[in-house]
Amino acid sequence: MQLASGMLLVATPVLQDPNFADTVVLLLDVTEEGALGVVLNRPSQIAVADVLEAWRDVVAEPEVLFRGGPVGTDGALAVGALRDPKDPPVGWRPVAGLLGMVDLDTPTELVDGTLSAMRVFAGYAGWGAGQLEGEVEEGSWYVVTSEAADAFRDDPSGLWRDVMRRQPGMLAWHVNRPVDPDMN
């Protein structure tokens, strides 16, 4: 499947990097220079209100920062879903469908009410030119379509399994795949 903004990367058992074990990554930007995404299923214990007070009432439950990836962990970026595609807020950058990125420097009063959901991520996942394609080719990631709700689940702990279960054909069978098939 072609890599594109809005697609999901679902970690396979082959992926050995502990930063990405059992993760689901939403791709936010894919170009010839590389790719950028955020891990959707790694909530932290840090409340958004503790670090970005102005956004406390805008973010979806759970109102915590999510660990978006190992790169740039001292910064934050936000992913939101538009209520009305004809009314994007100031500081909006579309990703796919109703999903987009929200500029956290935008005054919240210009954003509040325009989004059906928003989540804040500390850090991100990044790949250089050709790097992600190589990881997909070696079997580290399943590349699948996303649903808008994937990014905003109240309980993201079951996201990996749920995304895999809804896949067509034999790909859904991998939800029960052991980490080491030789141990089966």
C-alpha cells in the first residue's frame, strides 16, 4: 500500500525498536524528503493542563499528553478533527479528510468550537528519505487506512488489536500472531 498522509503504520512483531513496539502511528506528512507521524496509543501521565494550560478544555479525553515518538520530545504538536470542513480554524494544516494539524501558537478562542476532537503529542516519529519505505519492505510495519476516530479514542490501549481486526483478508489474522512464530 502506498505511504501517504493519513495512513496508519501498525508495528509488526519484526519491529525490534522499543520506541515502536505494539504502536499505531498516524502519518502526518509524507514527501520525497521523508515522513513524519505520531504514535496514537502511548498516553503519558502528564495532563495537558499542566504544560499547555490554554488547551485544557479543547483536548479530547483522556486529557493527557501522548508520547508521539522519540524525536523532538521537548516540543508538542496537535492533531485535530474538524467539525465542518468548510470552517477550518486559523493555524489549521490539513492531513487527510477531516484530520489535520493545529498550530498550538494559535489563540484557543480561534480554534475552540471548530474541532470535534484534538489531541496533543510530545515528540514525533520521523524518517529520512527512503527510510520508512525500507522499514515497510523489511516487514516492520503494516500500512493500512485510518479512520478519524483512531486518533481520539478514550482508551487507546486496544487500538493495535482493533486496527488489525478490521483489516481485510489474512492481514486480520495477524492480530493473533505470536511474537516468535517458532514458539507456536
